[in-house]
Amino acid sequence: MTGFSISSGTALPPLREVIARHGLSASKALGQNFLLDAQLLARIARVPGDLADAEVFEVGPGPGGLTRALLVAGARVTAVERDARCLPALAELAEAYPGRLHVIEGDALAVDAPALFSGRPHIIANLPYNVGTALLVRWLTTEWPPWWLSLTLMFQREVADRIIAAPDTDAYGRLSVLAQWRTSARVAMTVHRSAFTPPPKVMSAVVHLLPGEQPESVRVETLERLTAAAFGQRRKMLRQSLKGLPGALDALEAFGIDPTRRAETVSVGEYIALARALG
């Protein structure tokens, strides 16, 4: 693997060399899998479009593989890293790109990310598998329009499939409804397990989400209660799974939704209509 060029015309050492020099290894406890392929990382950095002088928020940069690609693309990166072992490698990268990389040691779930930016950043990350879904839900349930411009996120392929799933499929569920209610979501690329060190047991995919217009008079809390009830007993008919939610059965009747249907057959639009009625 060749090094990445930097503004002075010199080159950074290959990422494998950096990892070896700092004695780094991916932590299973932190959900880490290092991605080292420079060409693949550059492709991920291109997904959101032109990043020249754009603000980017990165979660879990590890030794800095994706961070390098983002900096090469011209971004100004704020990264949150929980693993103190990776900080020296990231410090070297910050030194190579003066004023363009700010690294915060901490847990992304505990950081007040919106407060870190004056404008609206792109969020681009190879998310640690153990917190990826929780972070996505947090970013989708913020005030709307959101504080971010776009999301370009690496997930296990199973999670990616859930985000973009259509009704009447096994993957369709609460995450599908939440993501598609507020964004347009697509799988930008798939990533083979062999691209990682160490290789995970599953395939991965990069999902790109762009915020859309939020339907009026629909509250996040109401939609979450509705989908929790429906998909919490997804094999039962709606009249059974929603009977504990006040007003839900009346709303089904009002919108002509057959109460003998099951949760996975109800479209995002129908869930939005029901949530508006319950709200």
C-alpha cells in the first residue's frame, strides 16, 4: 500500500507500518475492525460528494485510515476516539495536516457533537459495530432539520439492509421506518469482510442518508411508541399488537388499515399517518 500525499509533497507512511510501530490491534470489546485499503477508503470519502473545506464529524477513527482519506479530500475533520492507544497515531496525522484535524478522546455516545460545529457537518464513519445502530438512531431523532448535512456510515450488511428495507421483507422493521421517515437512504457500496483487519464474520456496507422534509404533526416519540408496539410482536395481527396503545385501533379504522395485517406489511407512509393521528 502506498502512502497518502500531504500538502508538503512528502508522503505519510503506509497505515500498516503506523499500526505496527504503535503496536495497535483491533479491540473486539470496542467493536473495532481496521480498514486499510487506501483505494477503498478514498471511495468512501467520495460518497457524500465534494469535501473541499467541508466540516466532517468522524466517530471511531482508530489508527486513522478513513481520516487520511477525508483529509486528502480536503475536509476539516473533528474525530472522536475512545481508544487511547490510537491517539499517538492520530496526533501524527494532525501534525501532517496542520489545523485540519481535531481529535477528541471520548465516547461518541457521551459527546455533545452538535456543539462541536459552527455549521452543519457531514458525518462519515466506519462505525464501531457495537454502537453503530445506537448512534444512527440518535442522529435520526434529533431536532429537524438536523444539525448534520449527510450521513455516510459503514455498518454490518444486516444493519444496512434493515435501514433500506421495503415492507413485506424480513429486514423491514423499526429502523427502516425511522430512517425512511426522515431521510432518503441507499447502500452506496458493499465491503467484503476480507478488506478489514481482522476480518469480521460478516459482510459490511456503506449507507448514505440525506435528510428530507419531515411530515408535519408527527412526533418522534409517537412514531417510536407505535413501531415498538407493532414490531415488538411482529408475527401478531395489528389488532393484537396495538391494542395496548390508546387510540391505535380507532386510527387503523379511520385510515382503512385492515387490523388483521401484520407490522411488516404496513408502509412507512401508513405508519406516519397513524403516528399523526395518535400524536
